[in-house]
Amino acid sequence: MTAPNSRSLASTLSSMGDWFSRRMPTHAQLSGNRYVPRSALRSELWRFTRRSVPRGVALGIVVGIMVPFAQIVFAAILSMPVRANVPLAALMTFLTNPFTTPLLWAFSYQVGRWMLRADPAIVLGPYDALMQVHDFWSGLHWITDEGKYLVFGLLVVSAITGAVGYLLSGYIWRTTILRRRRRRAGK
């Protein structure tokens, strides 16, 4: 087996970047939209810098995990006060999708139960308890009993994955910039 050609991978990533940049709205189009606030048009929110990129990645991951609806809107709004990169924050919310969300919620539920030290003898499993839901009140009781584990687990998982995303994107950013500088210095 041969290793994948790094030159073809780089050209594929470059063509994907070109495709996205052609379809992204321009600054003039956004400034002409009356629903876009002026504070959202600051250029520091749209540039890829060593500080805004990790912030955008971390914010997008946290919003993607914690917010169940309108994730892109919340990521864009929250990018303003923390000066995160808006396109990356919006893009990172796509980590949660209909395929990954059930797995993420099941994992977060287990993390929450483990961290809150739920006694398995007292607490029914989520599926067993769900089978005992027969009416609105028993369903509400199940949500309040089992939901605390899910919410706490989601908080923990989003904080950890956001921190890992921040550190990893910062590392990738630094190594990419150093590689470019060395390449320029060598020429």
C-alpha cells in the first residue's frame, strides 16, 4: 500500500478553500443587509489570526454541543464578545449533526452518571426508565430525574472537547506558520 500523496491532499484542501471563499458572502453584501449588526462586521472577526482561530474552533465546538437549535446564529453572536473567528465558529457547529448527536448524548449521559456517582441499584437505566413512561407526568418525572445526568455530562464533554479543540487548533496554526516561514527562508 502506498501512502496518500500529500501534494494531492494539499491541492484538494486548497480547492475546497477556494470553493468556500467563492460562496461566502462578501463584506459589502453583509454590510448591505439590515439584519446584520455593525459590530458583526469588524474585520477582526473575519480574519484568520493566531488568536481568533483557536477561539472560533473552541466556541463552535461548545455551541455545537450545548445548543440544540440555531447553532450557527448563536456561534456568530457569541463570537463578537470573545473576538473569535466567525466562519470557523459557524463551521465547527457542524460537528454535531443527526448522526453524531445521539452518540454524543449517550456518551454525555454516561459521563454525567459517572461523575455524579449515580447508584446503579437505585437509578434505572435510561432505556428501562423510558419504557415505564406511560403518561405526561411520568415522562416529566423521567426527564427531570435522568436529564440532570445528561445536562451535566454535556457541560463536561463540551468543556473538555472545546479545550482540546482550542489547544489542537493553536498547535496546528503555529506549526503551519512555522513551516511557511522556514519554506520562505529556504528559498
